[in-house]
Amino acid sequence: ASLDPGPVADLLHRLFESASDSASSSWGMVEAIGAIIANRPDIYGAFARHLFPYMGDPGTREAVLWGLAEIADKRPDTIRALPFYSLFPVLANKDPVLRALALRLLGRIGAREAGLQIMGLTHDPTPVMVPDRGGLTATTVAQLAEEALQLIHQEKQS
């Protein structure tokens, strides 16, 4: 992919096209897109902005948040350059997994702009299972809020 990124870029285009096709199943496609971009955000980071429209589909919201957080883990500047403010309402979503994934993402990009909303979740004891390094990790929304605030605080000092 480093020597000739063209075929991978073509694959990303096809995955986006298939994920948008109402006649196909998007199972795993949005996750694959996020993983590809996260693996080489220096080459494919420009594709990250195309994940945002999938937040409108309840079936792909978790995948979008996971993918953006994976990209942010390696290149937070790539996500900060996007309209990440549109994700702030997810912190108030009734689905605790969406709140958890949004916390992870916003912490990784050092989103101090969402600090007050994140602080409000430090008392949310709701248990969640979140994807982590190829598996699932049991945690709580409150724990992820604390972690996000720590990351934001570290970012502020840098």
C-alpha cells in the first residue's frame, strides 16, 4: 500500500459505494473502511470525512465511531480537521455503547470543546462492552469519561 496506494484507494471507493447501496448489506464494510484508514492515515486519511454520513444510519453508527476512534488513535489531527462537533450530541444518546464510543473518540482527539458534556458522564455507571484490540472490554461509561478527560488534560498540557 505504501508503494502503490492506488489499489487500496480503489478498494475504499468500492467499499463506500457498496456500503451506500440499499440493495447490499453493509455488515463489516464501515469497520473495514475505518481499519484501512487507521492502518495508514498518512495515505488514506482523506477518506475519513466520508465516514460521517453513515452516522445517519442506526446500523452503522457504532462502526463509524469505532473507525474514527481508531484513526484518532494514530492521527488525532486527521479527525480534528473534520466536523467532529457534529458528534457531540452522541454523548447524550440513550444507547450507552454509542456514548462510550464517542467518549473514546473525543478523548483521543483531545476535544476540550466537549469537556463539560464529558464531565457530566463521569457519574454514569452504565456497564458497556467496547471493542478494544480485536476483542471486547468490559467497562463503564463513567470510566471512559474519566479516561477521555485525562487524555484531554494531557493534550492541553502538550
